[in-house]
Amino acid sequence: MEQKRKQGMMSLLIFLLPFAAAVICIGIGRYNISPAESLGILLSPLTGREVDPQGWSVIYHVRLPRILLALAVGMGLSVSGASFQSLFSNPLATPDTLGVATGASFGAVLALLFTRNILVVQLAALLMGLTALAGTCLISRLNGKSSILMVVLGGMVVSSLFQALVSLAKYVADPEEDLPAITYWLMGSMSRATYQGLAVGIPLILLGVAVLFLLRWRLNILSLQEDETKALGIDVKKLRLIVMAAATLVTAACVSLCGQVGWVGLLIPHAARMLYGSDNRKIIPVSIGLGSAFMVAIDTASRAATAAEIPVSILTAIIGAPFFIILLRKTGGARL
């Protein structure tokens, strides 16, 4: 009984964590705003209360789009990573296992060679990410069938191919104008967040996450033997296809919005397993809360730690790698 009460309290804290992180972090920056004032400004359209015009402008025009993007990307990459790890029964699987993130990166890089229109870049990244999935599926099919091993190998091939194409695009890019923009985009940043861009990408992330959330109990079945799943009346091939499509949609949408962000899809699901074990019915919701809060904190540190903004992927690696080592040392890999 005591254990259940503790888990219930922890679940409530994890649920509230993204909201608390958003309210606290939205006020941090060169123009500091207290959490209470930040909350008042955020609620001012509903309450009709008069607030500081400068604070309102900073929050609604500059920081709120970034906070919303960080919440969505953290949630999406974490759930996508947890789903891929269950799908492939591999604790090291990440949202780029099928080459989707690299494919989306190539689409964005290709668009950046011709335009700086963020919507065009987003759409090109999304389209090329889905193309990468199609390529992986085609490569993995052998005699009309596809195995998990072939899917993983196909993803490695597609990822390597698109990585080479990214390098080729960087090689031919204008070193003064295009190359810096491409390099900075590939390192990941929330600075490009706009309400218009969020309207394109966030619905796709929410759709994919909703599908994976509804299928979370079925993800446990993927670890069973094929004979056992048939006895349960579950079409594993169809389930795997739906999970791959939803996780791919989420990953491609995240990459199209903010570039490549590593470690989140690997680290957060393991942290969730450390807290709740290997039950995906709990891992998926916990990954949503932890991933959202983690990404908000990382983005806040990237824009507020120094005068020049630090790319998000650098901070996720600097923080993620040591923390992952701590997880490994603490659990001995037993739950990972």
C-alpha cells in the first residue's frame, strides 16, 4: 500500500513537472521575470489583468514559441525512443534507428541550399524523413517478407547513405552564406521557433505520440515469441508497422522543427525504466513528462548560460553522456 502511494505521488510529480519547468524557465534570460509574474502574464488573456507590456512581449513573442517547441520535441523524441527500444527489443535503439533523422536532416540541408524559408525547410525535412522510412522498408523486404534484423540493417544503410548526402551538400554549399546556416541547423536549436512553424509540426508530433500512447500496452507484447502473440490473437506485423509509422512521423516532425537533437530518445526512456521497470504502460507516460521537462531545461540553458546561444545537441550530449554512465553504473544494465 505504501509503495503504491509513493508511486502515485511520483507519477503526479512527473505529470506536473513539464508545467512547472515551463513556468519557471519562461522567465529565465537576459530579461528575468519571476515565476509568479510569468504565470500572470501567461494567464492575462483569460483574466484580463494588466501586465508589463515589455514582459508580455518577451514571453509571447520570443520565449513561448521556444517553450512549446521544447515541450513537443522532448515529448516526441522520448516516446519515439521508448517505442523503438520496445519494437526492436534493443535498449540502444534510438529515433534514428531507421535512418529517419538523417533523412530529415538531408531534406532540410537541401532546402537550405536554395531558401531560408523555415516552412519550406520543415516540409522538405518531413518529406525526406518519410522517404528514408520507405527506403528502409524496401531494403528490408526479402521474398515479400521483412524481419527485425533486416529492418535494422536497412536503417543503418539508409542512415549512412543520407549522412553521405548531407556531407556532399555541405561540400558544395557556399562557405560564407550557406555552410554556416547548414552547420548550425544540424547542431539543433529552438531559436527558429515560430507560431506558424509550430502549427505545421506540432500536430504531427501530437498525432504520432497519441497513437503510441494508445498502443503502449501492446508494446509489451512485442517482446513475446511469435507463437505466443498468435495465441493472443495479435497481428504483430501490423502492430510493428503502425508503431514504426507513428514513431517515424514523430521523429521526422521533430527534426524538421529544430534539427538533430541527440541523446533524448536514448536517455529518457532508460530513466523511466529505472523508476518504473519495463512496463511500457508506465514507460510511455513517464517518458512524456520527463522528456518534456528535460528539453525545456536544456533549451533554457542553451539560450541563457552564455551570451552566445549554445546548440542544443551539444548540451544534450554533455549532460546526457555522464548521466547515462551513472544509470549504467547504478543498474548494472539490468533494466536497460
